[in-house]
Amino acid sequence: MRQGVGATARRSEPTIGRLPPSTLKIDGDKARMSGVTTLDRTAFGVGQGEWQATDQIPAQVKVSVQLTATR
């Protein structure tokens, strides 16, 4: 991570539990974080009953996140 006016940190390998790769950018009073991962929706009970089959909606789904925090 670079120190100073702005900083960027990237993590490409999971290091804590099952956290996905992500990028954290800090610039003054703003912090931005983004990441993308794939989850098995059936492991979380998403898609039960008639939606349980994986032929039309796959079990593996992509989850993207973008957050902005202001101090």
C-alpha cells in the first residue's frame, strides 16, 4: 500500500476465511472498495421449491460489490 495523498491496496488471493479478491482505494476522506466473486446460491438456500433446479438458473452466481465511504 502506498502512503500519502491517496493509497490503493489490491488483494488477489483470499487471505482471511473466504474473502474474494478486492481493491481498496483511499483518497483523502473517501474510500472506495470493489470486488467480484462467485457463490453457490444453493449453499445459502437461494432457489428452493420450483427454483431449486440448476438447468435454467445456475447454482454458481456472480456477485459484484462496489462501496464508497466518506469520512
